[in-house]
Amino acid sequence: MKNSIKYPVVIVGAGPGDPELITVKGYKALQNADVILFDALVNKDILSDLDKSIELIYVGKRNNLHHFTQDEIHTELLYHVFQGKKVVRLKGGDPFVFGRAHEEIEFLEAFGIKTQVVAGISSVTGGPANINLPLTRRGISQSFWAITATTSDGQLSDDIEISSLSNATKVILMGTKKIKEIQAVFLNSKQKDTPVAFLENASMPEERLITTSVKEMHQSAIDNKLTSPALIIIGDVVNCLKQNTFSDAINSLNFN
């Protein structure tokens, strides 16, 4: 069976949503593929200009509605690899940031199949950058946390509580259904006035930014009908979104 393995599986990060945010190396891998297995959060516009001979297979998982289970994805990868095809596994964001890429690599390597990873821009950094929101800022935040709100068993991650004790910026993914729980954790840490940003559909034309505070975040999510996918960004850097006036800018300069 190993004799039919001709090529490594290339695991590519598609970026946060905007099709132009895939890397040049990642797009070249797509152009060179025989078959591409892609996830739900991949913008299909990335695939629209590829040669029509390339087989495109949707294997998305979103909001617990699994078109393919992880085991089925593994089986699908094996099938095409053993057909001697050039296989690309295309994932949203970066494959190693909540992307299960390493699980797939371990599975493939157990069958003697080599892999290559092409990093992508994660929504963790690419989303805030698209709206000019710094995750770190001198005098405000020295670091940031990237946290998944929901664990594999559907519970709120313990890291949410740990992060609430820090002044670092918190970027929380997969948390739109757990906002009330997240709010309770931060209220318990006496951060009721800490600013919060919801960034929905980051980098896409339908991108939407909602700013609020910890004490108002649950009600704000309800009032604004927040949908998934959305980032929850908690920290004083959210105040950097406020636009300075020309006079503010002049006054900030030191001519002495």
C-alpha cells in the first residue's frame, strides 16, 4: 500500500476569511493539488479560480453540525493519498490554532504518510488587525491570550477563569453561545468595566464590530443579535478603537 504514496499531504491555512489573506505559498499548493478537502470556515472564493480538474470536497464541521466526523475526514484523506493523488487539506485560519491539524498529522504519519504545513493567518490576530485593534500596546497590554471558550465535551474552558485574573488582552473563539458564562467569570474577577469587542465575520464584507463592556456584554450580544463566527476580545486595548481627533493628535506631540 505504501508504494502508492507519491506525495505528502499539504495542510494549508486559508486565513481568517478574506480570500486575499491566504499566503502565496498556500495558494500555490492549492493550484498544484489533485484534490482539496476544505473546512466550513474556508471562503469558497479562494477555490473559485482553480483549475476545474481539481476535485473539491467539503468536509466542514460547524456549530455541532458535522458534515464529516473527524474519523471520516481521516478515512477520506487516506483514500485519496493511496490513489497517488496530491492532497491538500485546507483549513480556516491557521492549521495549528484550534485547527486539529496535528491530530490529522499524527494519523497520517501512523500510515507512513509525510505531511507539510503551510501556516495561515489566524483570526486571533488577523481579525483585530483588520479593524486596527492592537492586541498589545505599550502601557496598556504586554501580552494576549488566545482561548477557545468551548472544550471538546462542550463545557466552558477553565482557561477563561485563569485569564480573567490577568491584565492581558483576551481573544476568545467559539464563545458566542457561552457569553453569559464568560461574563459571569469576568464579573467575579471584578472586571465589570473592562471593555469588550465582538468581531463578527472578521475580514469579510459582512464584518461587524460591536463594542461594549463586561457588565453589558450579554445584553449587548442579545440586542445586536450576535451570530457565529465571532471573536470576543476583552481588555483595555479595545479602547484603542476610539478615534482620536486632529486636536488630540496635535496635543499628544511634544515639541519641547
